Amino acid sequence: MKKIPIIIDTDPGIDDAAAIGLATHCEELDIKLITTVTGNVDINKTTENALKLLTFFDKDIPVARGMETPLLQPVYGSEVHGESGMDGFDFKASTHSVIKEHAVEAIRQLLENHDEKITIVPIGPLTNIAMLLLLYPKLKSKIDKIVLMGGSLSGGNMNGPAEFNIWADPHAAKIVFESEIDVIMIGLDVTNQALIGEEELSAAIKRGNKTAEMFNAIFQHYRDGDMENGVVMHDSCAIAYLLNPEMFTVERKHVKVVTSGPASGMTMEMFEELETNVSVATDIDSALFQEWFITILDKML
Ligand code: RIB
Ligand code: CA
């Protein structure tokens, strides 16, 4: 089977932890690099959390530390994922360390040296990706597509219209959305329907699945949903799309990113006759998502 070479750009983050766990147990994916960015918590914590997750999952994947602040606006400290960014579970100290290259340099080197195109999977603010495109625009030709968790055409989670990953660095998002790269936007329109809770985890926990126990512990501290009805697996939807695009309804649209004023961070669908610039996931088969999630979880004993 031909594996899909990917880079995961992340701000772990409780739902990032689930996405990274799932991705590292999908044999269809060849994760070349994990890059971290300030988002849910600051760069020190997102980087430490990425290293702790790879230690927990016993996966040897290079991690490069990325941008400490958004391109132009100040850092925002979210409480949604707890103080550490992965509250609720006592992770062992990481046995991995970051590579010496900055995330943007590490992505540049990989794109330059890899024969085939690489898919980039941002599941946090887009600061690293925007910096790459600003510094090395010629490398766009080495990017197969960008499958990002972010945005929303149906209301935000940071203010009326804005979703966190776009809101946290709207200038970076504008650069990515206007890059003319094949961008697939996996936004709140679908991720808010991707719920995992006690009911879905309990059977795996009963089977002694240590990852299910860890997910159950950190999900209790994730303030985006609740364990009874399910917490929102935003970032895992980007991984699910890579492996099962048929799980989603996707439509080509022209989407602008608002970068100033009270609606800053909004991803706005433009109806006038503009060239489309992004493929937007507008619906998801939620039952299929849950089935997929548990199938991969069962591999993560
Ligand atoms: O809006 C949800 C997104 O913001 C997810 O990526 C979550 O981890 C936070 O970064
Ligand atoms: Ca995230």
C-alpha cells in the first residue's frame, strides 16, 4: 500500500492529542515530521506535549519547535485545554527531544529533499505554514495539499463568526487561503458533529485499552463538550479526511479571511463570481466518524 507522506502542524491540545494518537496508528500515513506552534497553550507547552505524546505512543517521529507568536497579533492563552494544554493525565517525562531546526526550516528541508509532494495537516493556528509560504514561495509546488482543521461558515467558537485556529492568527490564515495551494478546510461546520465520549470509550477501557484510559482522563478536562454527550474531536476530523474523504461532503467555495475589526478571524463565504480558492467540508457522516475513531483506537492498546 502506498503511504501518504504528511507533516502534522499542531498545538497540543487535548483534541490534538487524539488526532496525533490516531495518525500515528494509521498505517496509510507516513508522518515525516511533527511541528509545533503556539495556540491552545504557549510554544513551550505545545512542544513538550507533542514530545510527551510520542513517548506515550512510543513513536519515533521528528518534532520541530515552531513559531512562538502569531504573525501580527498578541498570543492568546486558551483555558479550554487546561493549564498544561493536556490536563488530566500524568504523562511520563518525554524521552524524545526536538530536532535543532526551527519548524519552518525543518518543513523547508523536507519539501526540498523529498521526491514526491507532501500533504501538510495543520491542526492549530497557521503561523508556521504562513511563514513557510512567505519565506519559500517556490516550495508551494512541493505541497500536495493542505488539509487544515480551522474556520467555519456556520458560526464560531471564539466569537460570533470566528473559529479558534483562524482567530488566533488571521493574517497567517489569509496567506494560506490565498496561496492557490489545494486547501481543504475542515471547519466547525463538520467538526462540531464529531463527538466522542464515555459511551464510545467505555468498551475500549473495559478491554484494558491504555490509550482509551488516557483519552478518557484528558477529555474530562476538555471544555469543548462533556463526557456524557461527547467532546468535540475537531483535529481528528482532519486525519479522518485524509483516510476517508468519503466521510465528508466537500464543496468548492471562495472563502475570505477577515483580519481586522470585531469579526477578525471569520472565514467568510463570498457569493460573487470569484474563482474558488478552497474546498470546504460542509457535512460529515458522524456515525462513520465514530466507527472510524474506535476502529483505530482499538489498534492503540
Ligand atoms: O477550534 C478548534 C481548534 O482550536 C482545535 O484545533 C483545537 O485544538 C484548538 O486548537
Ligand atoms: Ca489544535
